[in-house]
Amino acid sequence: MALSIGIVGLPNVGKSTLFNALSGASVLAANYPFATKDPNVGVVPVPDERLDKLAALYRPEKTTHAALGFVDIAGLVKGASRGEGLGNQFLANIREVDAIAHVLRCFADPDVAHVGGAIDPEHDKEVVETELALKDLDSLEKKRERRAKDAKAPGKPGEEAKADLAVYDKLREALEAGRPARGVPLNEEERTRARELFLLTMKPVLYVANVDESQIGKPDPLVLRVAELAARDGARWVSICSKVEAEIQQLPPGERPEFLAHLGLLEPGLHKLVREGFELLGLQSFFTVGPDECRAWVVPKGVRAPQAAGAIHSDFERGFIKAEVIRWDELLAHGSEAAAKAKGALRVEGKDYVVQDGDVMHFLFNV
């Protein structure tokens, strides 16, 4: 499956409705806690008008967008870290995803019960993150006890254990103070040690303010609170109306632009959500083009050309010779690769080339 983002939050904040909209699937969305017990998984295309424009130029038999996996995880409640409300199962599901989309309820609806009794996105955030932090502290203490014994060993094994303990102590101090592990300043070596803990609060987070249709595009005070708490945490955020987004997915494609215009939207909110998730995971796309297929390939930011080639096939990386590279917009401007090459816009790059978002690439290899 593609890299995955877990959709989390308290019960009845709109997680399953959001997932329905993202995946186009008919996932259970009910007005009672724990309607979702097992995680539902959907792989969602990443909207990219650059690829669409390249496909319009080449008119290929197939166009393949990049994709992200979204996992609908059942609602957490206070006490989840101790197993309340099937908490252990839900926390285990969160551990398996790469990032978190934390849905915060900003809509009022008397027909949809709120487990906290009042609409308060900041309080809801604190409930969920406290449970994640408590679970992390429990995991950290167990790991720390084992490494403390290892630290008594002579030589390198003991020194490695002591280095681990120094990182664990930094993380524990933050968690006990109510700060997530992802906010702890660590150097690269320390981050490597921290990754081995698989802490829940180490995962990057995207806050999703789930609003009502009447709140779309307006300076709503609850949405502003979500923006403020995201700014405090150095996190990304997006405002979306899950109910409307689900309705959009039910419309024939030809009717969607008129519906969006009626709402004052240029595009579905889901498009922004998926793109934000892509950024959250530190990903970028490069393209391969031709009459058979135009395709977006997903690689981490900062990756070099041979590793990008490996995203297509391991043989491409193993036998990498060079890459022909042109920016997507320059290719469109020139109208063809031959014209771009004649104008000097097509470059030949070697194994040290750092791939840029939006590169169109052809790889030469020999195995």
C-alpha cells in the first residue's frame, strides 16, 4: 500500500464521513461511539494539474496519479491508553500509519452526539493527544528499563545503551510536560535512536477542522482556534466540510463544477487535504511521459536520481547510467521533448542529481 495517513479523533467528529469522501467507499458512518471497530483503508489519488496538462499534451492510453493511503481509525476516548473503549486496538492501528490526520469537530448538530458534551476543538485535541502521550510514556518506560540494564555492560554495547537512554530521557521529559515527541529537538543520530521506539506522538500531524456547510469560506471562530493551535504546534491544518465533500463524490463529474461554484469553492476541499498530506510526509512527484502512459512517481524530497529510478524498477537503480531531465512547465512551453532538447531545456544528469518536484525524467540504465 502507499504511505498511509491515519484519520483519528474523538467519536462522532466526522472521521468516517471524511473517509467516505476520500475513498468513494461506503464505509459505515453512524451516530454512536465505536461504529468503526476495524480500520478501513482507502488509496486516494493525489490531484496534480501538472500531470493532467502533460497527459493533455501526450494523450496517453493511461494516466496514473500518485497515491496516498488513508486509514479510518475508530474514535479514541479518555482512558484509551488504559484500554478504555477498545483503546489498545485503536492505538495499535495508529502505530501502523506514517502520519496522522487529526479531525477536530467544529460543527454543531443536535442530531449528532458529542462525547464531550460541547463543541471545543482544543479540548478534543488535548483528550486525544493526552492518550497518545500516555501510551508513549508507557512504551518508553518499558524500553528504558531494558536499556538501563544494557547500559551496565562494558564496551560499545554499554555506550550504545547509554546514548539511547539520553534520548529516552529527552523524550520522557517532553511527554511528561504534555508536549509531543515530534516537537523535541534532536540531531540526526538522536532521531535514528528515537525512531526505534515507534512513538505515536512522533508521527507528523495534520489538523482537520471539520465544519458545517454554513461555515465554508467564513472566518469561523472555531476554525480560527484550530489554526491557532496548529500554529503553536508548528503543524499543518486544513478546513473541510466532510458532509459536503461526501455529497460531491456522489455527483456525476460533469455536475461537480457547478456545485462547487454554488459553494464558492474552486476545487473540492479533499484536493487540498490530500496535497497537504503529501507535503506532511515530505513527498514529491517526478513524471514519466509517453504515448503509453503519463505517470507521477512518488519519492521523498531530497532523493537522488538513482533512487528515483529505483521507484520505477530496482534494475533502473542498479544499472543507472544517467537521467534526461526537463521541467514539466518547460516541456509544455516547448510542446515536445525534441523541441525542448533543441532549445537546451533538456539536461543530462548523473547519479548525484537531486530530483526536484515536477521533473520529467527518462532513465538510461544497463544491467
